[in-house]
Amino acid sequence: MNQPAPLIPPSTPMPLEKTHLRLGFVSLADAAPLVAAKLLEFGHAHGLTLELSRQPSWAALRDKLLAGELDAAHALYGLPYGVQLGLGGPQTDMAVLMVLNRNGQAITLSNRLADALTEHQTLPRALATLGRKPVFAQTFPTGTHAMWLYYWLASQGVHPLRDIESVVIPPPHMVAALAEDRLDGLCVGEPWNAAAQARGIGRTIAYSSEIWPDHPEKVLACRRDFVNQHPHTAQALVQTMLEACRWLDGEGHRNEIARWLVRPEFIGIDEALIARRLTRDSTSLAPNRLPVRFFEEGTVNYPRPDDGVWFLTQYERWGMIEHRNDYREIAAAINQTGLYRDAASHIGIAIPAETVSQVLIDGRVWDGSDPDGYAAGFQIRA
């Protein structure tokens, strides 16, 4: 593997406060930017040496971040937000340095429930055929998968806090739990939905891009004191990851990264299952199912505070927090937009629009303009 040239060679290297960084990840296909950054050593051009550390669950990754055993990590968007609010662990000031990808998650139902949905056409009627409260799995209480699952269920007329039992299972254990009939459905990242379908134990029913087109998914997260104490290192890390995300957009590179992700230290699952929903031609599944995006000329990666505010509206919706008037302030403090702008401009990457409007699966529009009205406007809520 030859190391690609950086976008723009740094003219005057910044004095880095730390040059060896330990980065955490969970076994998912959207850890691809970290794997590419390490195997192609993108960090060397920016003065960094990276060490990757696979974690068995998001809770373990959170704990290692908070203990200082990891400098930064591939993390669910909602993980640092939950920690910031004291919901997903001890309250700690957190930072989102950049978005690593958009889209790429899915909801899979057991064969029995998928068949019932086909027969009865509506999810409430299908769930009623089970004769008991259905069990759905997600990966972290404040994470993206919980939010996609709850939003999708509510859009189908199912109350996620009353009509189902929600359990937390680490992504690599999801398929086994479904195979053992411990679950009726799950929401997780790839390649685990593809693996369940390939084993014939479940069917993918909804893709996360159908819930929120081009939604933010994994982020590069760290404690805020890391940014304060290592500002030049944090900027160099963002530049390194932007290089990796850009590389993933190159011709044939999605298939190449799938071959690397097969390694047991990363995912350790069949290459075809990883590639099936990682490559750009995954859009052939359906026109409204968007592929996982890593760069797209930098439009993917800007840590737009409005994205974070959306998660706060959902925490309010589901009773995780009381209504607050400072959602914008919370998001502005977590999302390191100034650092990102400096890093991106240094290597010639444009900053996308600050505001983006999207129509979600229930027909509601999110553009960040009225978080109070948005949060208050849901019929199904805690």
C-alpha cells in the first residue's frame, strides 16, 4: 500500500502537543476512515502516529474515553451528547471534532415479524401477531440507533416506550441474538444487517437514510479537555481524518477498504457482506435508500450544530431530559466548528452551508430554525 499524497502539503508544520494518538472504534463498516487513516498512515504528513483500539461495545468505548485510555474515537453521534448531559455515563464535557459519515444504518426484523408485516401491511397489526410485547435492540441509550429506531417506530404508529421492549446489545452480538430468537427487530450499523439477511434469520425493512436522508451518523469524538490541552494535535487529527474520508471517495476504494475491514482486528466478517452496503452501488437497492457517505467534497464532515440540536429535541421527546432553552448553546459548545474550519481550510476543503433542510420519514421538516416548536410538535412522545 502506497501512502497517497496529502491534499495540500503543510507549509509550516504546527508544533504538536502530542504525536502518538490512540483511537477507539467499534466493529462497524463506518469505522473505515480510521482504518484507512491507519493503514495508509495519513497521519504522518500531519505529524501524527495513530494506534487503533477496537472496543467491544459503545459503553466500553465511552469508559475508555472518559478514563483517558483513548484520545479520541469513532463514536455514535449521540454518545458525546449523552455524556455531556450526564445521561450515558458520568457527566463530562465532550467535543465533536467532525462527522465521519452519513447514512449506512438499518432496521432489520425477524423473519416472523417481517412476514407478518407483509401480510398485515401495518406495523401495529404485525406486532399484534406476536401475542406479547416485541423486543427490539439498539446499541446505546442516547445513540443514533436508538433514535432511528424510536423515530421509525413512532412514524409507523408504534410508541417505542410503551409498545415495545428496548434492549441494548453491542453491534457484533446483534446477529446472534436475532438467531437465538431473543429479538424481534434491531437497529444497527452495517455489516450486521447484511449479515442477518445473508444468514436467512431476518430481513432489512428500513434504511436510516429513509428515516432522515443524509443524517449524521458517526463522529470523531473526544473529551473537551483534550481539545483545550492539545489544540494543534486536534487540528492535525481532523486533517488526517479528512484525508482518509476523501480517499474513501476514490474509485474502487470502497472495495479496497472492505478487504481490509475483513481482518480479525477490525470486523472479521465476510468481505462480500461488508462491501454489499458500503459501496456506492448500494443505491441500487431503492431510489430512496442512500449509500453511506464519507466525504462528498467535505459536505459530509462539517460538525453542524443543528445536527446536534436535533438529538437534543429527541431526548426531550422521549423523556430523557426536561425541556431546556439552551439547546443551541449546548451544541455550539460540543461541536468544534472553529477547529474544523481551521483544519479544513488548511488543506483546501470548503465549508458547506451552515443550514440544511430535510424532510424526515414522518413528513416533518428539520432545518434547525425552531427546535422548541419541533420538539413540542410530536404526537407520539413520552
